[in-house]
Amino acid sequence: MAIVAKVWIDEDCITCDACQDICPEVFEVTDDSSQILAAVRTDGVFDRNVGGSPLVGTLGAELGDIIIEAAEACPVEVIKFELVSDGADEAVAEAAPAVVEAAAPSAVAAVPAAGASEALTAVLSGDRDLNILFGSQTGNAAGLAEKTAKMAANYGLNAKVVDMDGFDLASLATMKRVMIITSTWGEGEMPDNADVLWNAISANGPGLNGVHYSVCAIGDSSYDEFCKAGHDWDGKLGSLGGSEAYPIQECDVDFEPPWKTWVTEALPRLACVDDSGTLQVDLLEEMMAYGAGDDDDVVEGDFTPGSVLRDEISVTLEIFRYCPQAAESGWDTLTCAVPGHATLEDVLLTMQRDVDGSLAFRRGSGAGTPTTGVRANGRIVLADAATVGDLTSDGGRLRIEPLPGHPVVRDLVVDTSRYESHRSRAEPWIRTDPREGERLPSGLAMGTMDASSATALHQAGDVLSFQLIQAMSDTLPHDPHYEGPGVHFQQWLRALDPRTSEKQRRQIMASLQEKDGIWSEADHASLMRYGEDGRLAARSLNEARGALLNQNRYAGKSGRLVKWYGRSVKWSGNVNETTLYRQVLGPLGLVSNVFSGVSARMALAFTRNGGPPMRGLQGLLVPPAGLGRIPKMFNGKVDDYHEVVSLFNEIDQRF
């Protein structure tokens, strides 16, 4: 059981409400930031507790695990805490132990598993500190450092994530175990946060005898100086007397798979370094088994999910390939036999291992990882969740392409930075007003909404991945400024959330109404053809459009189009698509237009492009360039015609 001595909140809190939902006994979210309640602190103050006031009484022991869970749930990782050992007295709790990052595991040493050898027990009972230094320009290396720290706990290591910026170089010589994760910036340069430390260690580095280390280098093989920063660190630590526990690992653009290989090999080796700083190589196999846990424990009973096995089928694989160096694309075709229950990721891994090791794709956890999205036989799916048998049949074809709407980096890897940029600007995270939470009859907190509202909200957004929704758009590939349905879907769900503040709800609706907002999508039918997730998103986005029309009282171009179209249909009984074709007859069609109600609708201000009625009337006298379109000017092209098509496909039924 972890005992928390104190907890505080750093700057840049986005008031997402995650901490308060998990541990309302300690955290309360305000408009500006999350706060630590006065009742749980020895100083009795209500703020972010940056002064470090300890928790009162035994609260740190009673709520320790829940506080850590809330810290790990923070999406921007600004909740920090300090731990004390089990059984420590109050004096220890009021001391100032080293800061433990929120994402790092508990500082309490792991208890050796039953059956561990005396040698392994001795290693695990000594000094177990591991320092993970990261050099990061865009955050990738920092993220991998946090993940590494969590995995280190499996090997009984007390991991601390250390930013190279501001790191005390002299302390490096006192460390027994060091991992370095660094990216390379520009043409072989150090990341900004590592530059000062690198210059210092290059000028006057301390002796590192007794320091065991391993380096993970992130880079881009399209550059000449691939992973140079990592190699520089690896060479420098070795030249200063450090011992390389595991060779340097190079990671290309798709860095997760090689990082995982590195961390599963480097961690157990560093974990075998004993209290004296000696690497006990003979304990490596036992340490690996200890870190992996007991794989023989099988869950049995009525609730055990059964394995779904399918017969082997023969398929013709067609996999998209793109080489950024040559700027060339093409297709690899291969006929093979695979089990029907195999996932797309299984197929890609097999091809990478046995056919072409240069194939690039993003791997997942096997449970539907949002970043593994691809298009397979025209369907947008997650590669680690979609099975071959669900996409094709025996003797069929399986065509795998990158997600549409995103620039291709290499093969099946796409650049999602535009999506992340739009999402960041839209800020679909929750900002709340002060309120009281709902509680169960037993008194336990259950959140800030009743059960029926929570269920409805969950059902409204129950999709595999918002990134997949983003890729379903037909408009996104052609409009670089369009924010996309994945972003707008998240915004609308946040607007529906009863916990959202009124101020944020108004901001969301204003954002959806903007030029590059929800009206930019040509037709939500493009989403619906991608299955239930697409249909769910399309229905929600249409609800958002309806809410905007009502909120703005059908004013503006979009509102005017819907209003007058709805009224024209109600008054005449005819749909414009069935009558406007007569316009191509020019003056000869005027008589039929008059009787069908088209001329009347033009006079009443309905136009296909939302422009002045007079321009629409001009289209009655001069044949338009395209069937069924009324140009702004004589034979002119209609701008943003996709907006008009969408409105025609989604008639508001209240008229």
C-alpha cells in the first residue's frame, strides 16, 4: 500500500475534472485549476498546494492508492506527489523526500516473489533507484520515459523521470542505473532541453565508473544524421567509464516497436545491478521471469472469455507502400494463407518479419489502439482489432491502405499532427462550474451526474477512436483548414455533458459555427458508410447542426437555406431536385418553373448558394453551367457547393 505524504498541482492544469472524479476527497476543480482541499492539509489552505503542505493524519495512507490513480489519470501530468514508506511516522511524512513524478511507480521497494532465489532476493532488497533522463523536442521522448518508468516497477525498480534541462551533472556519477531516451533535432543536433547538459558533459564530464546505462535514440532515417544525438550520448557515457548494460536502440519515425524491444531487454539487465553497482548477469533469466510475472495463472470460471478460432483462408494481400526518400508509392502484392481470426496487425507483423523488414506501420496493444488505424477493403478500422475473416473471405482480396485525410509519412504510417493541432485549438476537454457531485445511497461519490445521464453520454460517444472518425471525412483531404468530424464530435459530446460550464458550452457552439466548423463537411453520409461508429458520429453531428440552427434562429446562409427549402417543400409539395432541372431550358422552362413553384421560391429568397435572390432569378433567364445549380453570377462556379449538398440531404423536419 502506497502512503502519500503530500500532493500538489503544477502549472498548466486544463481543468479536465479527471482528478476530482477519481478522488473528490482530495481534489476540487475550479474554473482556473484543480485545487487541494483545505480539510486534507495541515496548513488548512485551499489552493494548488505548491508550498508542499503535508496531508493530515492518516489520510495519506487511507487514500494513497486513489491519489496515485488520480495523478496517473491526469492527461497533462501536472499532479505530483511524494511517498513515504509503509509504517513511517508523521515526522517522516513531514520531511521532504525526493520528488516522484506522477507517472512514476511507487517508491516502495517490490517484495520478491515466492520461490525467488536468495541471490535475486538480495538484489531486490538493496538500492533500486533508476534514473531515466530524457531529451525531447516535441514530447515523444518524454512520453516514452514515463512509460518506461511504469514498466520499471515490474522489476522492483524505483524509477525517476528526469528532464535533462536543469539536471545536476555532478549527480550522474553517483547513480548506479541510468537510462537515456533522446530524440535528434535538425541535422544531428541535441533537443533544446538537452543542449546545456550535453555541452557541460562534453567540456568536463565526471568519471562514471560504476554507472550502468543504456540509450534509446529516436530519429528519422530520411535525415543523414540518423539518431546522432543518441549515439553521441552512448559514446560519451562509455568514454567516461560507464558500463553499457544493453546496446543502443535506434528508433525511426514509428518509434514504439523498437522502443518496446529495447525496454524489455534493457530494464531486466539494469534491474540485475546490485547494491554495490555490480551487474549480476547470471540472474538475468530469473529477473526476466520475475518482471514478466507468472504467466501460468489462468483465469477460469463462467466469466472467462473463450478463444475465437477460425479456419485458415487464402487471401491476396495488397499493401500500400511509400518511400519518402524517393517520393515514390506503389503496392506490394502477396498471396498467402492466414487464420481467419488473425488481426491485420498479425498479418503486417508476419510480412515485416518474413518478407520485407522495411514495412512501416504503427503497432498497438492488441485491444484496439487508436493510433493503429488503416483503411482495409474500403473500411476504416484499427489494425490490432480488425480480423482478416471479418474483412474478406477465402480466396478474396485484402487491400490495406493508410488512413485517408492525413499526409503519409511512410507506408501505412500517417502524420496526425494536423488532427492534434485542430483538437488542441478546439479544446474538447472539460471545464466546469462549481457544483456538487451525485452520491449513492451508501454515501459513496459516483460523479457529478445521475446514472441515466452518464449512460446516455457514454452511448452517444461509444466509438473505437475519434481519429478513425476524423479519417471518415470526404472533405478533410481537400480542405486543409477544416477541423474535421473527429474534433467536432468530441466538442459536441462535451457540449452535451452536464458537467460542462455554460461558458465553455457557448465557446463550443461558437467554434462549431465558424467558417471551418461543422458546416464544412460535404455530407455526413460519408461517415455513415463506415459502419456503426460512423453512423453514431453522423447522427450526433446532425444533432449539433440542428442545435446550431435553432440557437441562431435559422439566420445566416446555412439557416436561410434550410428554412426556405423546408418551407418551399411544404408549400409546393415538390422537392427542388425534381424541379430545378427545368432551368437548363432557359427561357423555355420559365412557364413550367412558374407552375412548379420554383420561381416563387426564388422570389421568396431561397437560392442554392445562399446568395441574393436576384442572382438566383438571373439563373432562370440564362442556362446554368451545371445541371441543377444556380450560379452566383452568369455561368459562374458555386463556391462551397458541398455545404449546399449537405443541407439538401438533411432537411429539417419541423417546417
